[in-house]
Amino acid sequence: MKFNPGTGMLALCLATVIIGVPASAQTYPTKPIHIVVPLPPGGSNDVLARILAQKMSESFGQPVIVENKPGAAGNIATDFIARAEGDGYSIAVAPNQTVAVNPVLYPRLPFEVSRDLTGITLLGRVPMVLVVSPGKVAATSVAELIALAKANPEKLSYASAGSGSPQHMAAEVFKSMTGTRITQIPYKGSAPALVDLLGGNVDMMFCPINSALPFIRSGKLRALGTSGAKRVELLPKVPTIAETLPNFESDIWIGMVAPAKTPPAIINKLNAELRRSLALPDVQGKLAEQGIYAETSTPQEFTRLIASDQKRWAEVIRAANIKQE
């Protein structure tokens, strides 16, 4: 048989690629995958993890188990993943609070995000909506709220889910950009904060859209603006805050991370599967119903997003003199 140089070279290249990929990555996964969620069941992070777990299980032919490890503002779960084996069988949902805000707010954490974790992909964004208590606040627009706050420094109050929470950070960006003085009333979680807002005990709140939507529709809360770069389909008539306050943006983003020791081939396999799942129309539909908008990235892009957001929130935390509780 005559040797074909082109065929021989192709075979050599394929062999090189196969040899270069560890056997574990070629056969991965061969056992259940565990997705750790740093917050309690029922919230956006949990809903997103469970929808993806089902799709991943169907595709991989292995169980994908969601484990909730709440506590310490998400630091317990993040530390767990930072210490886990880097074999692709323990990964974690990573909202921006746990990997971009907490490392700045809690300087003595037992883990270091840039050293101990690696990004898999961005999963999606959860817009927040600035809502006010209609019985307490007369403002019907962002501009009116800013004018009211400037005319009454430290008279208005906002509810947050605690220091460093997305609600807190969004409000501090709003205050900084508008030059207003609004008092934070921190709570242990979004639920009690929302209850007090509905009860008229606080004036306003940046609230995840899925939590606020029923009360906006019933008239118990008044929506003034959304926190993202574009209007939200669930509230098409509500303007973005950026339409009044240019460049304002403070969405919650959610991604997936793995231990830093995880082989790149496994990271890439997980990235491809998560991006495939998030592109499915039924997945996007289910997420949109919860106010979650699918958005993906390469592992490198997500790792860069974490680093850039750490820098951004460090500046906000220093400027507002935010301390850990």
C-alpha cells in the first residue's frame, strides 16, 4: 500500500490530541456529579442549579446531585469547593456575592478565589428592580426619588439582605452616583427585608425581580426602575435606572466554578455541556419565568469577570466604608 503523507500527518495529529487528554477527561463522568449551592433552597441560584442538573444528568448519563450548603454569606460552600478534589465531580454555583464581593468584604477567608477556584462559565443574570412602599414614598420615578432623597438627607431608608448583599451593593452604587444619603436597614436575608418593606417599615429596596413581581402586579410595591443595561421582559413598561442615571448597572450574575486543580479538559467538557443546556428553549423559558436570563461565557471570560468585579466592588466597599457584620 502506498503511503499517503497527508493521511499519515492527520493520523499523527489525532493521536497527539488523544494522548494529550488525560484518560479521566476522555471518560468523564463515570460517577455522580455534585453541584453545591451556597444559598438555601428556593432562590434563583437553587432553581438554576436544579434545572441544569436535570439536563446534565440526561446528557452525561450520570446522576447530578444538587447540595445546598448555606451559611456565612455563602463562604461555607465556597470554602468547601476550594478544598474539594479537582476531579470535576464537585462544582459550585457562584453568584457574584460569593466570589466577587465576599473576598473583599471578608479579608481573612480561608480560601483565595484566584488561587483556589477556576471559572467554568457564566450561567445567567438576575435583574433587580428598585421598588418603593407606595404608602410611604410619593416618588413615581427614579428622578423623583433622587429629588426626594436630596431634599430629605438621611430621612429615607432602604432594606438590604445584609452587608455585602447584592441589594446593599446596588443601593450603595445608587447613593454614590446620585450624591444622596439614604440609610441602610440590614436584614438577615431577602425575605424579612421584603416583609418589612411591604409593611411600610422601610421606604425602598433593590429587590430580585422574581421576588418583587407579585407585589408589583398587586400594587403593594411601586417599581421605579430595573438595575440592568436593558429593560426586563417581565416589566416592559418599567425603565432601566440607567435611562435616568447613565451607566448605572448592578445586576446579580450567577456562574459555575470548580476547584483550581480541575484539569482543563474537564472544565471544557463541563463548559460545553452547560452552554448546550442553557441554549435549550425550554430551559430559557423556565429561567425567564423566574426572572433569570441565561448568559454564558468561556471559562477564561468568566474568570476575568470575577477578577474585574472584585476590583469594582472593592472600590465601592472602600468608598462607602462597608464593614462585615
